[in-house]
Amino acid sequence: MPVQQILDLDSIDRTQVAVDRATLDEYLAQRGTFAVLDHLAYVDMEAGILVGVKTIRSEDWWAEDHIPGRPMFPGALMIETAAQIASFDFSKHRVDEDEDRFVGFGGVDDCRFRGVVEPPCTMYLSVKLQRAGSRMFKYSAEGYIERDGVLQPKRVFEANVIGVLL
């Protein structure tokens, strides 16, 4: 796992919409409740670094049941959100445009949850390309939260996500 931040989030304009939801939908197959990523705030294709944004709300579909009385954004959805960012980058920038295949989840390594993500807040998930082949990829990922306009310094999530071109 990375010891240093993938990207200093204070060095970018986190309010920017670099890639909107409609563009994400062109490359990602997830829809409805599983279209968990709101948008991308930052894309550096050459460095293989992207920053995704997920608004965490108390009225989100998972909040009533995970955990009743104290909703916590599920770790599995943190992994899914990071995987969707990585899948977008791989599909858009790393696969031949003629390819019309689905990018599937291949696995997760070195996953840690280091803080509780409770609504309301905004979660920023940074991913960095580690390896990309013709059919598989691996990205490191990490998440931070912003509450009341203040970015919290503690990393709440980290993992390596693996995808497979099917």
C-alpha cells in the first residue's frame, strides 16, 4: 500500500467536474443504485491518476440499514467506487477503441478501512495506475472525506483494485 498520498488533494480544484456522470455512463456498465460514482474531479492520463467524487447522504439507499441509527458508508461500496474509477480510466484510455467488452472486477488486495465514513460528507477517491496489460489492470486507491467544507487529513480507505477485460 502507498505510504504517501497518491495525490495531494489540496493541490487540485476539487469542485471541478473533469468527467461528468453522463460521460462515465459511456464507459461504465453499472446503472441505478450501483452507479456509485458521482463524477471525476481530476484526470491525469499520463500519470494514470484520477480523483472521483462520491457524495455521502443520510438518504442514500444503504443508509437506513447499514447501520441502523448510525449509518456508515459500506466498505464494499468504497471498493466498488474505486473500481469504477479505475474501470473508467482503463476503458477510456488503455483499451483499443474497437474493443466492446465489459471490464469486470478481478479482485482486491491490501484493503484497509482506517476511518468511519458517515453522512453527510463528500468522499474523494484517488486511484493510480500500477499495471495495465491487454486484459488486466491494477490500480492503487485511497479515500479521504470532506466534512463541512474541510478536507480531513486522515486516509479512511486504501486498497489495490484489479480488473479484467471480459
